[in-house]
Amino acid sequence: MLAEMIAHPHWFWLTLGGLLLAAEMLGTSGYLLWSGISAVLVGLLVWLLPLSWEWQGGIFALLIMVSALLWFRWMQRRDRKQTPSTLNKRGSQMIGLHLTLQTPLVNGLGHVKIGDSSWRVQADNDLPAGSEVIVTAVEGITLRISPRI
């Protein structure tokens, strides 16, 4: 078997690429994808041009590093373009929410019912019941509100 691998090194690289691509399907977030593609490219290159094992290994290592670097930069650029998610950040999802106070604020503090939850609210000054307010920020478990104009 070793003699066959030495005689036909492209089969080694194509097999390695196939195994890495199959392992990528198990969910390793992209790294094995580019390693598998690099191995397949080396296999195709060796099939066209006979190269020594040293060159094959060097080209494989270079392709992995270049593809991993390009993948990393692409992911960074993609992450910068996306708006930050407020998923599982219930307080952050409430910023900009328009509310009507059921009870007056005393010393700038009070509670408001949103859905089936009661939230602590804080304003710069006292507000009477029935005031229209907007949530401007979240500080811990307290919603900062201001009167709606």
C-alpha cells in the first residue's frame, strides 16, 4: 500500500481532502473545509505536475495558511457589517419602546408592566400616571425612560 501511495501521491491528497471535507460536515465551523479544499488542490496539482513529497507538503501548508487567513479576514469583515444582535437580551430589545405609566413615578422611580413582567423604571424627574414615555436605555435591570414628546 505504501508503494502505491508513493507511486500515485495524488490519490493520497484527494483521499485526505475527501476525509477532511467529510469531517467538516460534522460541524467544525469552517477550518476543515479549507484544509480539505487545500488537500484536493494539492492532489490535482500533483496529478498534473509530479512534485516531491517535500514540495507537496509545503504547498499544502501554504494553501492552508493562506485560506485560513482569507477565511478569518472574510469573517471579520462580515461580522463588522452585521448589526449587533439583541437576541436573548430582553432589556436591549425594549429600547425605543413606547409605554404608558400605570402608576406615578415617585422620586423618579417606579414600575411598569410589560407583557407579563414588571420592570423597574427610572426617570430624571417624577411623572404622573398616564404619562406617555419611551425607553431610552437599560441599566442592569432598570429601564431608563423619558417623557415622550
